[in-house]
Amino acid sequence: MMSLTTPRQHGPRQVSGQRTRLARAASSRRRGFTLAEVMIVVGIVLALSGLIAFAAFGRNKEAKAKLAETDLNNLRSAMRMFQVDFDRWPTDEEGIRVLWDKTALTSEEDQAKWKGYLEDPMPNDRWGRPWVYRAVGETDETKFELSSIGEDGIPDNEDDIRSWRTEEEQAEAGASGGSTPPAGGN
């Protein structure tokens, strides 16, 4: 007869159950990340996002400058069409506004000949500054000059976009055998 006070023998099933509970308890303590691990991951994410933002910002600046060159070339093309129709460039007073607004012309005869050279007005460059227009160029009196003072807003420096070449650019082009005009050259 078995007594009620005899110790119960532990079978293999009960021992493995205890090990499983202990293993689960130990693993539940290790499931979370330490503060150091979280900080390392945050640092890596910030570094990567900074590099991506830097690359994207650089591309954005470059793209804006290319778009401004395209805008300048569109204005130049419209100016050439105006010159063919009127046998002159727009005056300084008329400016480039005459390309999309015939009321910029003073003579009714000219207004009657006007055909509309740009569908959409383009009074400002990509940085929101007015285009700089001169009917008689300083570098060549037979050609107009059209330019943007670029992103920095300071005239006569490397980020300007112009319809003509400076003497320095012409000398460099001559020395390298280049014959391609800049974004401009009427």
C-alpha cells in the first residue's frame, strides 16, 4: 500500500517541463533590445537619411539650374521669332514681357503684327528673380543679352546663367577647340 506521505518520483516529463519553463523565462528577459543597441540603430538610420538628403538636395540644385538653362533657351527661341517678325529685338522698355503680352508693344501697328511667342509668362527665373534683359549687349552690340543671376542672387559669378560667353569663356573654348555656345549666344 502506498502511503500518502511518500515523495512522488519525478518522471522525465516533469523535468523537461521545468527546463522549458526556465528556458522561456531566460529568453523572455532577452527579447528586448538594450538602449545601446537602439541608439546604434537610430544613429545608422540618421546617417543614411542624412546622406540621402544631401544627395537629393545636390541633385535638386543641379536640376533647378538645368531647368533655368532650358527656360533661358526657350526665351531665346521666342526672341528669335520676335526678331524675324519685327526685324528687331524687343527694346529694354518692352523687355521679355513682349513675348507673352502684346500690350507691352507701344505701337498699334506692332500690336497688330504680334503673334504670341510664349504661351505662358516667364517673367522670373527658377529662383523667383526677374530675368535680366538688355536689348543691346555689352559684349556684342548686335545681340541682346538675357541672364539669370542664379541661385545666390549675386550678379557676375559662376552660378549665373547667360545667353552669351564671357571673354574668359571664349578664350577657354578657343583653347580647347570648343565651338558650342553657352546656354545663350543669340
